[in-house]
Amino acid sequence: MRKILIITFLTLTHISFSQSKADIERWEASSKRVNIIRDKWGIPHIFGKTDADCVFGLLYAQCEDDFQRVEMNYITMLGRTSEVKGEEHVYEDLLVKMVIDSAASVNDYNNSPDWMKKLLNAFADGVNYYLYKHPNVKPALLNAFKPWYPLTYTDGSISAIQTSNLTAKDIQNFYEGISSDLSHIKQKDHEQLIGSNGFAIAPSKSISGNAMLYINPHVTFYFRPEVHMMSEEGLNTYGAVTWGQFFVYQGFNEHCGWMHTSSEADVADLFEETIIKKNNELFYKQDNTLKPVKVYSVDISYKTNNGIIKKQFNVYSTHHGPVMAKEDDKWITMQSNNRSLNGLIQSWSRTKAKTFAEFKATMDLRENVSNNTVYADDQGNIAYWHGNFMPKRDIRFDWNDKVDGSTSATDWKGLHTVDETVHLYNPSNGWLQNCNSTPFTAAGPGVISKKKYPAYMAPDRENFRGINAVKLLSNSGKLDVNGLIKIGYDTYLSAFDILLPSLFSSTKTQIADNIKPDIMKAIQVLNEWDRRSSANSVATTIAIMWAERVLPYLMKDKKGDIDLTLELSRLLKEMPDNEKIYYLQDVLKKLKTDFGTWEVKWGDINRFQRIENKLSPHFDDAQPSIPSPFASSMWGSLPSFNSRSVDNTKKRYGYGGNSFICAVEFGKKIKAKSLLAGGESGDANSKHFKDQAEMYTKGQFKDVLFYKEDILKNTEEQYHPGERRK
């Protein structure tokens, strides 16, 4: 690594960029063609003459609701976080710049078809017009947005970068000459796999005879707002959009709907490279040939109290991709596909699909990298695709681990067609589901044959959510929208069907005489529990806090990915009984210390508190919050609510899980209900900051206003971008 420290005396204060007369005239002309109607929930319905007009209006409205989130997403994807947050983020930025090439994004913009270039220009114009009309808004870094920015972020998922579990720390180790232990690449962080739920219901399973779709992404709260776009060019799409992107990521139009769940399908691989130094030059070996290692410079700037400091890195790469780590004497490269023009084209085109054939044609672009897709339409079709971008590989190798880069046998061999990937269309049972679980139970066990597909296509394990979803959908009668929501809000914690019997049995061993009365009373409470999380349940509190201590114990020193639905019982048998009792005693002691009694209802400790979007947000026990009955999907709950104690709080606060939720019925007219975590606006002074908060904790959905006559009946304000709002 060459490292150059350059101290500049620029600060991160707002510097207005120069708007040309032509820019302002163009923005004003676009504004006149756009009408934004905010309904009684603050949801923006964007009406434009063209698709590009809608994009202009959408980005303007997004900036009104939460410019900071729009900007921060692009700061992240440009690899510039450390310019805002400091040196500790340098290697995160380097990771981003290694796998997302801004120069390639610019090139893709220049080579975009005219229709896409219009959308990209409208994206930049919408944000820049907002900044022009709001001079008091101080960007953290990006004072002017460029039309190529969306080409750094073409997927829409919560984790846009596929790294095969490599981390910024692994990259840092490489540049500091430290060998990494990469055993973690085969492990899954079960807390982070909070994922999403998608259900599709066929006409045979529907009371109305219409297909239905349940859209339930689990992400960090407020990650996506709810929007509606309608143009005279045939665009009419409703759903959730990731802040700063211009396409509806999960949603529906008049004819069809799509729900994405995060996939574990293998789309990024690690290669062990044999590096040879010869005449002061670096080569890597493949077959019997030495190939030169490519070297290029990457600059990372970071903020200090004295200004901006730059570090320069020499980034190395082979034909597989950039060098990301070192393990023993091998350099580790990564091959991935983290952004592409066709990926953005696919993301936009699916929002305008009118038929199953048209939607499948968008899938044939094969650039949807990180997502599974659950689909339903007004012709009664339901479908499921596990992944989309899927490289062909030699099945002799274990693609869940590093592979030998010195043989061409491990090179990718093109892409699988969509029909070659794991998929299912219109199953006879009348329903499909995915909860970030194995695709082989998408329509119940055995409907999709695992033997037909190579292991790298679907390494996903089953999880307790998937088990619960299959059980509920298999046993339900015919459903309407409300029935579908009821299934989606089932709070049964199926993991405790395995966890609790093990705890109960531990009290019947030789240590039973030493068990204190409080512990036996707690055991009785758990024994009488129906295993559903609820705000009034003491058992929910005890069970979850106990399991949160037990699970790390069980997973300690375990290598590779473990299917807890299969292995949990075995792991519990290996755990000493006195340890199980000890952790329960620890929970009761903690509750007594914090609350004066261990008999604490789940809703008294598990809270929903919406806080402002700041660089360092914090929860506060002294500030208002409301009880949440929901629990983490890790334990099998379909409505996910991940919470924890932070910042010295005694109570625990939700930070992720159910975010935008929507149930849609496709017929002659769309019928849909939706719900947001908190509310549409990121402005704490807006009445739409938390006007859905109580509804959220009670699962009370609002009617989606999809048709203009309904929108007008429920209008709160109507304006052109740039006009002063009420």
C-alpha cells in the first residue's frame, strides 16, 4: 500500500453549487408537469405527464420527507462515508470502492438507452431542484447530485453489496500485512437474517377468486417510504421505494405485484490466488500460466478535526476480481456483480409489466442479484423465483467456501437461464411462501425437488418463520385480504417448541433440589404459556431473554452455517442442565434489578419509540414510547420486531423488522391495505412522523388509496414541486 496523507483545509459545511439559468428553467418546466398529492397519511401520489416527470416528482417528495436518508444512501454507495463519519469507516469505504466502480457507473450512464437516460436525468434534477428551493437544508457532503448515482445502487435490497461474508476488517488486515482467519465466511449471523416474508395466494385459495400477494420486508425501520407514481406513459405503481432510488422496489401495479426476500443463493465467490513475485512484479498462477496482477490506486478521504485527510491504496486484482484478504500464503479475491445498467433496467421495467409473460421477460435480464421474488397477478398466476443472477459453476467444488483460483475449472461459465434456476409457477396447493428460508418448502415440503439443482443455487436453510408459514398456509381455508393479514401477523414463536422442553427437563435432574422458588415459579409461567408473543405476557419476556443468552452459548465455537431447525435440539442436549438454569436465574436477577420484579410484561419492556434520523440517534427511557407485542422473527414470529437495550436503557427498543407491510388483491380493481413503521415523514415535527405508530403495534392496517378518485377524497395537500407547502 502507498499511503499519502494530505491535509486540506476544506470543511464539511454547505457550499452552494452554481445553478445555471438552463438548469433552473429545466427544473421549473418539469415542476409544472408534476402534481404531488399527499393523502391523509402523508403518502405522496406523484402524477406526471411522462415517466421521467414522475421520477422528478418522486425524488423531490423523498427529499421533503427525509433528505438525510436520501443523501446518506448515496454517500455510502459512493464509498465516502468516512468523509462524514471519520477514519473508522475508511476500510468500509475501500470495500465499497473495490466492488462498485464509479467510473463504470458513469460509463453506463453515457451508454444508457435514451429512455433510461431521461429517468436518470430526472432523478438528479428532482434532488437538485429540492436543494435549490430549500437553501436552509445543509447536505452532509453531496451538494449536487449526479445523474449516474443510481447506477451505483441498482438492486434495491437492504444489502446492496454482495461480499461472501467478507468484512472491512478482512480488508484492513490485508493492508496491514495480517493474515485473516476466514472461517467466518461460512457462518451466518442469525440476528441479521431477519429477512422478509412473501406470500402469494392463488384464486383457488381466495374467497373472491382473485390472486393475492402479501408484502412484508423486514429491514431496519424507516428504510423505505410508501409511494405511488402514475404517468401518461402507462406507469401506475405503488409500494415501497428505497430512499434515493426511483423505482418501486416491493409493490404492485394495476395488473401484478412483486415481493422480494433476501436470498442466500450464491452470487459472489472467493478464490484463493497463488501469488508469485518475479522481477519485482506480481503474478498469479492459473493452470500452467503466470498472469500479471493488476494494480490501480484508490483514494479514500476521511474527516478529522483539522480537515480532510486522504489515504491512497494500491488495489490488486485478478480476472476474478479485487484482492480482499489474505489467509496464510494465499491472497483472496472476490468475484461478484454488485451493480449494472441492466440491473437498473430490470428494476424499473418490472414496475410496468402487465402480464406474467412481461414480468418473466424482466426476470430474463438476470441482473436481480440479491433477491428472491414472490409474484401474483390479475390473471390468477402466482410464481416464485429463488434468486435470478446465477453463475454456472463446476459442481465438484464447495462453493460455500473459498475455491482454488489457480485452476480454470473454478472460473464462472456464464449464467444459468431463469428456467434453470429454482422456481415454481402456479402450484396446485394454491399458495407460495418464502421467509428467507429454503425454497424447497415454498409450496410445502417436496413440491420442488432439491435433487434437480446444484447446491450453490439454494444453500438457504429452513427457519422457524418458514415452518410457521407453511403450517398456517397449509391449514387455512380460503382467504381474503384480512385473512391474509391475520396469517402474516401470527405471533407464534415456534423455536420455543424446542427450547422450552429442554429447560423444563433440566429442572427434573439431580440439581432440582437446589432450584430456588422464583425459578420454579418462572418455569410454571413458561409451562402455561401459549408460545405467542403479546404485550401482556410475562412468559414472553422470560423466554426471549433466556433464549438470547442460551443461543450464543450454543453457537460458541461452531464452524459453518447451522440449521437451527434441525440442530437446536441436539445442541441443547449437549448443554449442561445447570447452565440452562443459571441463565434463567440471570434473567430473573436482571429483571429484578432493573424493574423491581421479574414478573415484567413483554409490552412494558419491549417498546416502539420513533426517534429522529441523526448521525448518532439514541433511545431514551424517559421519552414517550408505546408497547410492542411482537418479537424477533428469529424465534418464528411472522411479524418481526427486533429490539434491544441500548444507550444504558433498561427497556428495549425496536430498531428493525416489519417496515412497509401490504396485502393486495388483484381483480378488476385493486384492493389493498398497508402499514408503515411509525409514519411516512422523517421530520419529527411532522404529524406523519409517527401517526401510524400505534396502528403498527396493533397490526391495524390502512386502506391503500390507489385510484385518483379515492386519493382526491382523502387529500391533505396538492402542489407542484417547488411550491410552498402548508
